[in-house]
Amino acid sequence: MKRSLRAWLWRVPLDQEIEEEIDLHVEMRTRELIARGFDPAAARERAMARMGDVATVKRTCVDLGRKRDREMHMAQWLGELRHDLRFTLRQLRATPTFTLVATLTLALGIGANSGIFALVDATLLRPLPYPDAGRLVTIWETSGTNTRRFASAPNMLDWNTRSRTFEKVAGFTPNVGGMVMAGVDGMAETYSRQWVTSGIFDVFGVKPIAGRTFLSSDDERRAHVIVLSEGFWEARFNRDPSLIGREIKLDGILWTVVGVVPKTFTILGRTSFWAMRPILNLPPRARGGSGLQVVGRMKPGIAVAAGQADLEAVAAGLTREYPDTNTGRSVRIEPLHDTMIGTDLKLTSMLFLGVVGFVLLICCANVANLLLARATARTREFAVRAALGAGRRRIVRQLLTESVVLSIIGGAAGLAVGWGILEVAPRLIPDGLLPETVSLKFDARVIAFCAFAALGVGVVFGIMPAWQATSFSSPEVLGSESRAVTGGGRLRSLLVAGEVATAVLLLVGAGLLLRTLIAVQSYDRGYRAESVLSMLVDPLGSSYPTPEALQQFLDQVEQEVRAVPGVQDVAWSTALPLGESLYGDFALTYEVAGDPPVEESKRPTTRYQVVSGSYFSTIDLPIVAGRAFDSRDRRDSAKVCIVNEAFARTLGGRSPIGMRVGFRVAGSREGETNYGEIVGVAKQVKGRPDEPKDYVQIYVPLAHDLSDDMLLLVRPRSGDAAALTPAVRAAIARIDKEQLVSVRDITALEDVEWSATGRHRFRAAMVAAFAALALALAMVGVFGILAYSVQQRVRELGVRRALGARTADVLRLVAVNAAGVVGGGAALGLLLSLVLGRLIGTMLFGVTPFDALTFTAVAVVLAVTAAVSIAGPAWRASRIDPAVALRDR
Amino acid sequence: MPTEPSKTPNALLHGALDALLLKTLTRGPSHGYAIARSIEETTGEAVQIEDGSLYPALYRLERKGWVEAEWGTSELGRRAKLYRLTDAGRAQLATELATWKKFSAGVSKVLFAS
């Protein structure tokens, strides 16, 4: 305490301090020597000599003095900080309601932000969980307008060997399928399997935790080899190391387990094991095919554009060498990160980040408001301190300490809120929104974000009230009669108006997304069945070697299931009327027989779906012209097809019925064209509610294009289709006596729809929740300033009452001020919405960013909630008893 | 160490300088010259404080918090920086005295061994 006094009283520069000391010393020593009999000149000389090198002495002392001052300042600063902290904690304990409200507000704001930060971090900031992930790219084949085609294996092999910019290129099939293995209890069980080419683990840079991964020699031998995921190895084989090198029977064939890779490794989709797909020495026609999603690892330091140019040159060479299959085909590469984190997810992350950012701003404004009110009430305290010698900076520092402490407490509570959000989030996020490789983690990065946010927030919302509270003149405050000076009212009104504007902005956003959701849910799907059960039935090829046997199996299953009580209709199909087709992006080119021939690469493409005769009645999809498939369409009958409305529209007004169309796999030879006569037109099915344009589609009868891996669709007479699952499975088992058929992907069609609209629901729900939070916070702000101003004006209002003001007058007096704040804020918010609405334009469907209905609804909601928050203080003002108000000081 | 004088009492005193300064200040606050003079007089001029090392020593003591400074008036009526012993300085002095006692007893035992 005494030491710190020096800082206040000791105001001499250091050099002068030491100079004076030495001067005095030499002077006194000289006098002493003169007194002893030396003559003055000699005395002075001796005195100087005793001091030695004055410059060095001074330098040493200045140096020591400087260090001393620094340490002293530090000690003083720490002492003040300790004092401020003690004082702050006492203040917070003394006003528990204030502390609780402020902490909760901050905890909500910071917590919501940290939760969303985890999402943004996972999707936008963090690299994918592979070594040197920046060098990984997806390589798509392109042909015509299709820029995201899966590649053919021979092309991929040539990219691998001929490119100079890639270390290695490998591929996998994007869909995860299943394989049947004898289960623990002897029953057949299906486990998920993904096909990969031999180099895939090397490309991703994944090291096995047991055994090895695939080698190109495996491919040369066309070996049946699999690599297990750690999770499957653990769950099914109890991490048995002796399994490596052993054979297990899958789909009736022996496969060798060569190794295990860590749990963290996923490509696209979760799978139990990876099976090697041999791609060496394929027949030449395989080059025309597709089906591999290709990933490449570029050499270090290669830019994506350079890799692109290199591969384009390779592809051009392949086109020259293999004109039959490769004409019109090229490549496009994109960073793997972009492939895995789609634009939709990026936009959603950015949207949420923006929204929670606004919520945090409102939280800050609210707490700043509370602090302002408190600081205003404490003006006298500050004036007294200033009068006692505390500088303005010192008082501001005290107040900043208070706000930072508050924000740290709020941040700690926010951390808990964020943790809670991340615990619950995975259950709320719709399937498929987040790729498998992305996980939301509560980690050091989130904690760091929280700490950073808390500190920033503490300074931001603290500095303004602190400055405001200290702009006064002490004598005026101390002399004034009132308990507090009503400063800062204007600032507080502005803050609340800003809060209202922000809340309005978020409400408009939520409104637009809700309208989108409604539009998405009420769109015309084309088919009318309410509930349909779907399951993938895979009669393994080897069990039913001939088309006749397969056809018989499918017919038998259909009959058996149709006989199940409660079943109304049954059908087979290669695709669901919603979501991805089994073929992925696979599409056929087509041409109308008799029309002038069109160059291969310019031919239109169509989706191709194989269905059994009862498909249209099962999902209740109307045939708008012609007929549905029926018993006339047998294996040996003339080829027929049904087209959809979008297809019919491409014919330029001609009637499609009776027309012949030729369709074939893009890139295949002319001779492989299939011709069929159009016998009917089916109503348009919308695969996705927000798809940009209607799909062109051709339906072909099952009898004319048999394949395994068929979807069985079952429609119940009434009620929930999922309830039929056990009965249907039992029916299939009665036909499949050897238990070799794999039945999987059991879903109800309505659940698939749900997941297709899931992201709209998720976005709308999240933004609506945050907007509601913002509205509530803003209204707390409105209530706060109003209640406070009524309290400040009790005396004035009392006088008015005493002078005969009616209740209505008082109400008006109080409400006009609040209405101005809310109205101004709302106007600003609506204006901002007009500007910012465009930013979410791509997420909207069936509604424009300037939707009048949404804007009106927001205005109404705001008016109602504002009325509620104004009502309390206004009622209180109207009940002021003049006698009490004037007596009570 | 070219500036270090050879075997004079001052050189021996080097380690004891702090203790001497602190001890002198127990008589009350005083400025640098007065401290030096007091030591010289007390020891009958046997110990001469090197004026050049006096001030760095005092600054060191102040930095350690054993003494603190205040402005006062010198005998000449001029402003003078006075050093005052702090509680920490008093405690330090006690430690130094104990150390010195032990040290000098040890040295004496060797030097005057018969």
C-alpha cells in the first residue's frame, strides 16, 4: 500500500532523480573536505574522484530504477485488479436477480454460438480427417451436360498411370450394399459392404491397425479379399487377431480377411467392410460403363487447376484412342472437401452462423442495457469516487472488470449450454445432412471459441455503459436532489431499437423458411399413396441363374406377399418415386424413331425405371393417357414403355402413344439401342419438392429388363405400412427356403419423404427457434427500459395524477415512448430484411424473399408481443397513487 | 575485474554493503551522503564507502522493497531523496546479521587458529 503511494507522489523523471542525488552527494563531500582543510578546487576534484565514473553510476541507477518502476506498476495494477475483482463479486452477490438475468442471457447467446461454431468448424474450417487432406480431389467424368458422372474403371486406370500430377488414383462405389454371412446363431445375417478398388486406402493415406490393406497383386489375382472396419471387427469378432488371413463365407463365396482399418476411416456411408473390386484386365467394352466414384491424391504442391489441365490432356488422349466409348467424355476435378461438404450444407452452416451471431448481438445489447441502468443508478457512487480522486480511467476500468467478470461467468455457463446443444444435436440433425466423415465435437476448439467470445462480448457490452456512466460532472451529481440522474436513456432506447430490428430480421428469415417448408410439404408428389412399405430384396445372382428362375422367384414373392392379410397391393421397382434411383446419376440417352438423327453427345437423357405391372396401382400414380403395364407385357411380347409427362412435353405437342423410342446407355454402341413403343403416359412424379426442373422418365416393364436388387413395394389396406414389415419378411422367407436372399433398406416411403424434406424442416425449425429467442430477448429489452423509466418517473407521474391527469393520459405518456422504440426498430428491421433476404434466396422454395405475407405476419407478431411487454409497466404507471408517489422519496 | 581495487578492507566489505546500509538506516531516514558519512564515522574512518557503488546499491535495495524513498530536505536546505527502512528491510537485515555472524566466526576460526 505504501509502495504504491510512490506512484502518486513521486513525479520526478528518473534521470533527474539520480542527477540530483549525485550532485547533492558531491556537494556535501566537497564541503566536508574543505572543512578538513583542503582548498575548494582540490576538494571538489577529490569528491568527484571518489564518485568514480559518474556516467556509469548514473546508467546503472537509471537501469535499476526503471526496473523498479515497472515492477511497482505491475504490483499496483495487480493490486487494483484484485480490488476490482473483490468489489465486483460483492456487487454481483448484492444484486442476485441482475446477476442471474445477465448470466442466463449471456449463457444462451454464447452457448448457441458455440454449438453452431462446432457445426461451422466441422463443415467449413476443419480439414477432412485424412493425412494431407488438401491434396485429395474427386475426379468426375463428364459427358455432355452431365458434369458429375461416375467413371469407368479402365478410364480410371489410365488416369492413374498417365497423369503426371497425381500420386495415385482409386475408386469406390458410392452406394453401400450388403452381403450375407452366417450369423452367430446360424441365421443368415446381412452386413454392409462397400466395393473399392485396390488403391483406395493408399489414396486416403489410411494405415491398417491389423494385417494389411489391398495390394495391386490382389487385383491381378482377382482375389476375393476384404478389409474390415475396426467397429465391425470389434462387434462381430471381438478383435480376434487370428481372423487376419482367414476366410469367411459371404454370399456363399469364400473371402479372405486381409486387414482391419481404424474406426475413424469412412469414405461415404458407413460400412462393416470393404471388398476389393477387381478392375484389371476388364473386357474393352467396360470402358463405356460407369459406376466408380474416383478419388485422387495429387502430388505435393500441385494446384487443382494444374491437376485438371493434366487430366484433361490424358482424357483427350483416351478419346483419340477409344473413339467408340470415349467420344464426348472428359474429366472434372474438385477438392474432396467440396464433394463431401455440399454447397447446401455450407449455406446452412453460414445461415446458422449469421443467425446465432445476431442472437448474440441481442444478448449483448440486453446485458449492456442492464449495465447501463445499473450504472445510471450508481452515478452518485462514481461521483463520490471521482471527488475522492479516482480518475475516469480508473472508474471505467472498474466497470469493465465488472462486465468482463460477468461475461466470463456467462461464458462458463454458455459452455455448458453449448455442450448440451452438441449432446442433443445429432438426434435433431436430419440423416444425410452431415456426411459420415463430419462429426460434431465438443473439443478444445469450441472451448477456445467460447473463451474468445466471452472476453470479446465482455469488452463490447461493457465499454459503452462504462463510458456513459462516467460522463458527468461530480458537483452537479452530488448537488442534485434526485437519487439518480436519468442519463443514458437515449442510448438505451437506441440499443433496444437495434434489438427489435435484429429480432424482426430473424423473424422474417424464419417466416420465409417456414413458408418454404409448407410449400415443400404440400407440393404435388404425383402419386397419392399415403403409406407404402419398401424394402430391397436381393436374390443373389447365383441362386437364380436364369432370367426365368429369377422371374419366377419375383412372381412367387409377389403372390405370397399379396396374400398377407392387410396388404392391398404389391409391386417391384428399381427405384423409389422419391430420392436417389438405384442407378445413381445413371441416365440413358434416347431418341424418337423417325425423327432426324441427333449426334450422340447432344441427345437428351432420361431416367430409366423398371417396374412390375402393379407399380402404378400400388403407389396410386395415375396414368393420364394410354394404359399401364399388364399381363400382355410378357418376356416374349413386343417391347413397350411408359413415359412421364415431362417426356411427353419434349415431343412438341405430338401424341406419344404409339411412338417408338430408342434408348441406350450413354457411350455404348449404336447396336445396343433398345426400342420400345410408348403405350401410356404416367403423371409426373416429383423426386424432390424443390427440384429445379421436372425429370424426364421412362418406365419399362419388369419382364423386359430383369435385374436382381429389386425394391419390393407394399401398400397396406389402411394405416401404417411399417406395421406390415414382419409379415412381409416372413412371406419372403417362405419362398426363399435356403435363406440366401438379402432383405435390407426397409423403410416406409413416407419416412423417405421426411428425410427429403428434412433439411428444410431442420433449417426452418432452427431459425424459428433462434428468432423466437431473439424476439423474447428483445421484448425483455423493451420491458426493461419501460419499467425503468416508469420507476424513474414515479414522482412526475404522481404529480400529473394529482393535477388531474386521467389514466388514459398516463398510459399514453408511457406507451408513446415505448411504441416509438419498437416501431423504429421494426421499420429498420423490415428494411434490413429486404436487403438481407436475398442472401437466403437459394434456400427458399415457393416464396420470394420479399413475401408480403411473411412481412405482415412478422409485423403482427411483433405488435402483439410488444403490447404484452408494454402492458405491465404501463399498468403500473396508471396505478400510481399520487399521495404515495409524492410522499415516498 | 580491472576496476576492482586489490586487497583493501572495502573489497572484503563488498558482500556486507547491503547489511551496512540497512543497519545505518535503522536510525531513521537519511540521504545517500549521510548514510556514507555515518558508516565512516561509526567505524572511525576504517571503512570507506566507495561513493560510486553506494547509489547502485541503494537503488538495488529500493527495487527489492527493503528501503523506500521520499523527498525531504537536506542540511543545505536543498531537496534531498531520503531512504527509509521498510518492514521487509528490517527482516532482511536480521537475516544478513545472522549470516554475517556465522561467516565471520568461521573466518576467525581459520585465521586465528593456533
